[in-house]
Amino acid sequence: MTAAASPRVELTLRGVILGIAITAVFTAANVYLGLKVGLTFASSIPAAVISMALLRAVKSSTIYENNIVQTVASAAGAMASVIFVLPGLVMIGWWTGFPFWINFGICAAGGVLGVMYTIPLRRALVTQSDLPYPEGVAAAEVLKVGSGARDAEAAGEGKAGLAAITLGSVASALFALGTGLKVFAAEVTAFTRIGTTGAATGIGASMSLALVGAGHLMGIAVGIAMATGLAIAWGVAVPVLTHLYPAAGDAADVATKIWSTKVRFIGAGAIGVAAIWTLGKLAAPVTRGLASALAAQAKRKAGNADDLPLVERDMPIGWVALTSLACLVPIAILIIKFVGAGPLAPLVAPLTGVALAYIVIAGFAVAAVCGYMAGLIGSSNSPVSGLAILAVLGAALMTAAIAKPLIGDGDVKPLVAFALLVTGVLLAVAVSANDNLQDLKTGQLVDATPWRQQVALVIGVVAGSAVIPVILNLLNAANGFVGGPEGISHDPLPAPQATLISTIATGVIGGKLDWGLIGVGGVLGAVLVLVDETLRRVTRNRAAGPLALPPLGVGIAIYLPSAVTFPVVLGALAGWIYDRLVSRGPSGEVAKRLGVLAVSGLIVGESLFNVALAGLIVATNKGSPLAIVGDAFEGPATLLAAAAFVLVPLALYLWSSARAKKV
């Protein structure tokens, strides 16, 4: 019997409902993680494991149905990355909260447009590409092992995988509880003056097991890149600039101020150049993919649709075009209402027209770049934040050119708010594409039907878009954001990307952006691109794969706080050591998969606990409702946190290795 004639259980109502239920969990976790550390994680692997565990009792369930569940949940969780922009509207004082329908419209319309863009890109970047898609391949392996057969070995690994996620989640939630009780310190830092020059520098580490898990998932190449960025930022740039701009005060305050006001823009420039380089490399494969999609459509029209294998049946290109146009309608309505209610109302027509054109054209470009980078280094580490920088630069320049003559020397806040709105829609396109191609790679490897998976992607995007504004409002009330009104806890979330994006928009439109520092970053980015390309070419025949220094990883580490970056580097190093050690044994591959699931649990558990804590803060109107000790316990809290920070991941790795031998 041919694959086309085989009956299959794939896009089912129960699968969609289960995917939506998992959606709420992973979207909430990703919103919190993104606001805290500026990073999000791909949820396809843990979603696949949960799906397999729950559907195993249903005799008719298949690997294809489990793939649909992880597709819905993963697409929804990925939409949380729009928080790289949207909190900026609260930070600048344009919003006091997150209006549900506006935020839902931004996420849903932009996200569905991103899904449509990935359909022709699938051929260019998935079926006709040798990109590794680390998370997509890993998710496919998990699905094959857990769903491909119902023998004892597959069932054993499925149970072990669910146990790994659960154990990691409980461990990180308990660790986060220790932080909430104030028994564990939230962060460990060390800053110092350098000699008598007035220079200062330091390093910090957030006591976050979620960051360790994120580092493991990103891999050693990105870990080394981020370590390089740390060295450039805190070993070179901060000491040099604090020497050139000496200031009195605590070393930590001086070094942090220089980093936040100057060094971060060097990172922004580096990220921008790296993203442009990536886009240039994509021109040829994207063109081939579009030609292939049009050829498939011509085959359908000729009545030969049945000749296409199931794994090549995308959503018809005509539907793609119509859906893309339909997405522009709510986007246009959002823009018109946004502009028409303020001082920019006289310019509603030109601003709407230019914004729509910008979203359509730049949206496809960022979708292609994000898809490529997701395939190269994984969707958890693709350049969404870097592309957001380029997107907001374009949006701000466009807005200033049209609307600055109307405002003159008046308040630029309406212009900044409009630029952030446009960037938010564009970022929704980008983050959707960033995840979708990873999911489509998983589908390709398990012989899923692309058009069914593409429908699931749309469902996931819409479901996640409904969760995001709810969680944002909760966290805004409980914590608030750095630079904006404080929440009840007086412990604002850093929202590092949103801070940077809103700063860039304000600087461009207000004419106060330090283009010199961005230019320095651009030169650095060009050097990093050259180093990375040279490494890849020189080592392309290496048995273990070519060496690389992803320039985006370096740039991200320059502009993220060291307290965020350092634990990620540690997690990448720990994951690399663990994989090398367990690969020596016969159960190495199983141990690696269990390790991935355990560290995924670290991310889920901590994030969900902190979302729940935010709800408790709002309910009790207390900033630290769980605290049982005061500031006098700071010394012991630091030692306890540092010890647990090392011992918990070590215990999970040992458990994963031991359990793999029993499967």
C-alpha cells in the first residue's frame, strides 16, 4: 500500500484540543522567561513527550497525531517572543497595561502571516536544504522513539522522558521557591575597580536554572560565541569605556551604567550586520523554494495532485496568497485606530500605507532570516532580537520621515509608539516563522502531511496570541518593567530586549541615537562574520562537523546583562560535557535525549512557578508574599543558592544517565 493510500490519524480534534491545553503552559513560561532574561525556548520536545504520555492509552493515536500536538503547542509558545517589543509601549508611557484585543490582533495577524510566509520557504529551507535544525531533529527523534512502536523499549523511554521533564520541572520550581522564600539569593555578582585608572568591570550570574537549561539546548557553539561576547563586553569594552568616561561611585553602578548606555549599542550593531549577512545568503535558496512551490501548484491545476507524495503537499499557494491578504485587513484596522486616536490622525493614510508595505516586504525578509537561523542553530537561539533591532530602525526612520514635520519639536512619544506598534507586528511575523520551519522539519522527518501541519500552526498561533496579553497584564501588575511604572513587588522585570528596542526607537526619532557606537558594533559584526565563515570553510571536512562562531551569539551576549549570559554559557558547557561523557556508553543516545528533556523541565518549572508567584503577588498586594527571612540572611542565601545551582543540574544529569541504562 502506498503512503498516499494509507489511512492515517493526523489532524484530529483531540490532538488540537490537547495542543491548545499545553499551549497555556508553555506560552506563559516563555512570556516570563523572555521578560526576565530576554530569551525564549522551543517547546516542541517537551510538548511531544507530554502528548505521547497522554495519548498512549488511545489505541488509534499515531506519531502523526503527536506531531500535530507538538506543532500546536510549539507554535503558540513561540509567539511569546513578541514581548521583545510590546512592553516598550508601557515603558514609554503610551500604555498603562496591555489591551487584550489590540495585543491579540498584533500577535494573531502577524503570526498567521508568518505561517503563510513559511510555506514557500519550507521547500527552500527544509526539503532542499542541509541545515541541521537541531530542535526539529531532536523532536522527531523523540516522536519516533515514543510513538513509532508500542514495544517495551519505546514505552520505557516514553515513560522515562516524561519522568525527566517532571523531575526537571519540580527541581527548578523548588529552586525558584527557595528564591521566593529569600532562602536562596536571586543573583550573585562581583564588580571591581581596575588599578588606579578609574576603570571598572565585573560579572554576574542569575541563580536561574532555566538559563542553565536554555544553555544546554543552545549547544556548545553558541555557548562559546556567548562567552566570546562576554569577554568583549566585560573584559574589553566596559573597562575601556569606564576609563575614558571616569565616574565616581560604586564599581557596580559605574560599570553597569556604561554597559547599558554604550556597550549594548555595540552589540546591537554587531547583531544588525550579522542579520543582514544572513539575509544576503538566503536569496538563492528562497528563490528556488518559491519556484518549487509554484511548480507544485501548477501540477495541482493540471489535475496531477495525487502524483505529489504526502510529504510534499503544502497548503495550495492560492490559499496562501488569500490568507496573507486577509491578515493585512486586521493589521490595517489596528494601525488606523492606533493613529486615528492621537496627534498623528492627519497622517493616517500615508502612515497606514507605508506601514503595510513595510510589514509585507520586510516581513518576508525577516521570516527567511529567522527560518534560516532556526535551521542552523535552533529556534531558541535564532536572531529574533537582532532582527527586531533592524526592524525598529526601519520603522523609526520611516515614521520620522513621514511624521516628524507634523510634530516638529513637540513630543515624539506618539511617533515612538507607532514605530513600536509596526515593529511588534513585524516581530510576530518573525517569531512565527522562527518556530514554524523547525516544526515543519520535524514533520518532514516523521513523514507528516505539510498542509495539515500548516493548519495546526495557524491554530497554535491564534491560541498563543490569546494567552499572551493575559500573562503580560498579570506580570505588569505584579512586577512592572525596568524603566516603566513599578508593580506591587517593586521588583520590575528587566525586559532587556524591549528596553533596547524602545531606546533605539526613541533615539532615532528624537535624533539622539549614538550611531557611532552602532557603527563600531557593525564593524565588529563584519569581523565576526569573517571569522565565522573562515572557521566553517577551513573545518568543513571535519568529522564532527565544521567549527563555528555564530556572530549573532556574540552580539547577543554583548547586549544582554552578564547575569543572564553567564549561566547560559555554563549550561552550554555542562551540556557539552554531559553529551561527551554519556556518548561513550551503549545508552548514549537515550541519555542525551533524557538530558534534553530534563533541562527542558528546568525551564518550564521555574517559569511557571514565577508566573504563579506573580498571581500571588497581585492577589495579596505584597511584593514578597513568600519571604521568610530578611536582608540579614543575604550571605547564607548566596552560599545556599550557589551550592544548589551546581548540585541540582548535576543530580539531573546523573539521573538521566542512570535511567538511560535501564531503558
